[in-house]
Amino acid sequence: MTTPVPVPVSAGGRELPHPRRAEIRLENVLQALADPMRLGIVRELAAAGGNELSCSQFDLPVTKSTSTHHFRVLRESGVVRQVYRGTAKLNGLREDDLDALFPGLLGRVLDAATRQADRLGG
Amino acid sequence: MTTPVPVPVSAGGRELPHPRRAEIRLENVLQALADPMRLGIVRELAAAGGNELSCSQFDLPVTKSTSTHHFRVLRESGVVRQVYRGTAKLNGLREDDLDALFPGLLGRVLDAATRQADRLGG
């Protein structure tokens, strides 16, 4: 049994709900990654090498509410951690949690996404 | 560019539509695997070590039409190949196609599923 990792409280007091590590489920992670736009967000976060990115740094061709929905799915599945810094919502990949639960999975999905983008010219 | 692999024609003449290798998309594969019942089917097929299993060999707690739906999603995403042998529909994992397109992905998903089942006692 994995010990749940405490969710850090954001400095601003507004805290968004996240699954603890032990609550993350494979089916929810796969579901979150199965959407091209969400997978694109995850690829950008991975490329940021551990740096957090605010939602507004992503250039998504959708409405604000659709964008918010996608980030929420990523957060609620345990793929992304979102914290408020002032008025900005910062996003970071939960690579440590995912690799502890599902070793190598995120890396293989990211590699698969890169291969497909190269193949299709995306 | 990957050369599309011809879909073999079943002896019985009734042939089900499958995506060619080059038509398989990561998002559809992840979507197919994101459902617990479909992931369970894939785990059983993987455990069968390359042997084909008929739909009726799976003990699924759902109606026939729901079961048929799940197998269709697996087939249309490119995860499973279905062929008729007489009146039986036989299912086989498309491991070669998936590993050619997305090396290691299926293995990591199967490993993740095993780990989760062990962790949750499933």
C-alpha cells in the first residue's frame, strides 16, 4: 500500500481539490490523456522540464470554459497539480506520483505522442 | 512513414472493419484502454499469450450488446483484431502494430493495470 502524499496548501488560501497519490486511478489517467488537447497540455508541461506553467501560457483554440474544463480533468485525474499564485493558476505535471504508481507509463505516452506527431506532421 | 499492413480477409467472407496500422491513433487507443472493462479484456488477451479468445470466453457482467460495444471500441481503435471463425468472433491483441507505432506503451499500461489491481486487491 502506498502512503498518501499530503497535498500542499497554497499560500493564497484558495486550494483546489486533488486526488492523493493513493487515490489516483489508471482509468482516469488514461481518460485524461486520451483527449488530444489535454495530451498537448501534458506534452507542453513535460517540455517545461518541471517548471509550472499558468493556464494562460497555453495557446488553446477553445473558449475559456472549455480550457478550464480540460485543466480540471487533468487535475482531478491526478495528472496535473494546480496551485494559485495570486490570480494565476499554475500547472505542474505530477510525474513523481504517476511514476511511483505506474512506472514508465507517462514516459511511454509522451514518447508515443511525439512519434505520432512526427509521423502525421502534427 | 509506416507501410500499412493489409488486413487479412477472414475465410468465412464476413469481415469486420479494422484500422490499418498507419490509421491507428494514440488518442483512440488510450480512450479504448481507459475503460475498466475493456482494459480487463485486454489483460485477459495479453495473458492468453498470443492466442485468440472468442467473445463468449470472457465472463463480463454486462448485457450482450454492451459487451459487443466494448469489443467494437477495441477493434475500431486498433487494439484488438476480430475475425469470424464459423459463428464465433475471435479476438487477438494487435501487439505488433501497437508496438511498432508506440513502443512499450501497451506493456506499460498492462504493468500499470497489474500494479493497480495488486494495490487495490482487484
